[in-house]
Amino acid sequence: MTISYNHLAGKSVERLAALSDGIFGVVMTLLLLQLQEPAKDLIHSENQLLLALWALCPKLLVYLMSFITLGIFWVGQQTQLNHLTRSERHLTWIHLIFLFAVTIVPFTTRLLASFITYRMALLVYWANIMILGITLSIAWWRAQSTGLVKEELTAEGRTAIRNRLIYAQIFYTFGALLCFVNNYWSFGFIILLQLNYAFAPHFHRPKK
């Protein structure tokens, strides 16, 4: 039986996880490096500095949300990788496409921070988030269809991961469509959605 190069390539989950950690670390650092302090030549008093810092708050909020977004997707990718026995060439390339979308986040964040009142800027930002979610969903589908998921992951666990991916894409699509109603509603929806995914509140029914 002849073994092709494609059959041998891209099998290491550990190497993929290490590359992911490095890219996420760099991108998350770049986010804050792009946040510039007020111009020194324009500041001549405490009040002017206070006003300048206050004016930075909307941009800071955008960068904070992007940082949380990256954290959410890092956790999502690591959750998948932790439940794989190994990778394979096609799955590795799907994750590389996912990581490419990660590297675009600083650009879409800067675009939104500079043009937060423009619908196009918000749509581009939403598109970036949706591409991250879609590629991660495709990666999980590929892993399951090729039998790369560890057997110890229960059916309930598989369903939980699948549902998280499906519902997230539905919510992201709804948030993007809100741009056509009101930009601030759409941005507010980003904040609420990402805070929910970051802190994952659980509501338990009181025991009778």
C-alpha cells in the first residue's frame, strides 16, 4: 500500500495548539499596542487630559470587546483540540484558515474604533467574527466526520459543543443584521453576547 505525503502531513494536535497559542498571544498584544495615548502637544492641563482620556473610552471599549472575543475563540479552539486523538491535513488547514481570521481582528477592530458610526465598519467587524465561528464549526464537523474525536467524549459533550457553535452563529447573524436597524444596537448586542460567552452565567431552578 502506497502512503502519500498528504496522509502523513499535519497530524500533530500539539503543534497546532502551540501555533495557535503563539498567534493569539501576538494578536491580543497588538490590540492594545494600537491604542494610542492622547497627543502630548494638545494637553496643557489636568482637565484637558481628563477630557482626552474620556474621549478614548469608546475606542477602549471596542478594543476590550475584541480582546474578550479573541479569548472566547481561543477557548473554543482549545476545547476542540483537547478532545482530538490527532489531526489530519485537511483539518489542520481549516484551523490555519481560522488562525488567519484571528490575525485580521486587529485591523477590523481599528476600523470599527475609527468609524464606529459607519455601518460598513460594523459589518466588516461582524463578518470577521462570523468567519471565526464558521471555520471553527467546520473544523468540528470535519473532526467528527473523520473519527478524530476521542471516544471518551460522551454524546452529551459532543452535543454541547455542536449546539454552542450553532447557536453562536445564529446570534452573530442576528447581531450583524441589527446594523441595518441601528449601529449602536448592533454594537451593544456584541457587548452583551460576548460578555455572556465570556462569563457563561448559569441559572439554576430553585429546588422545591
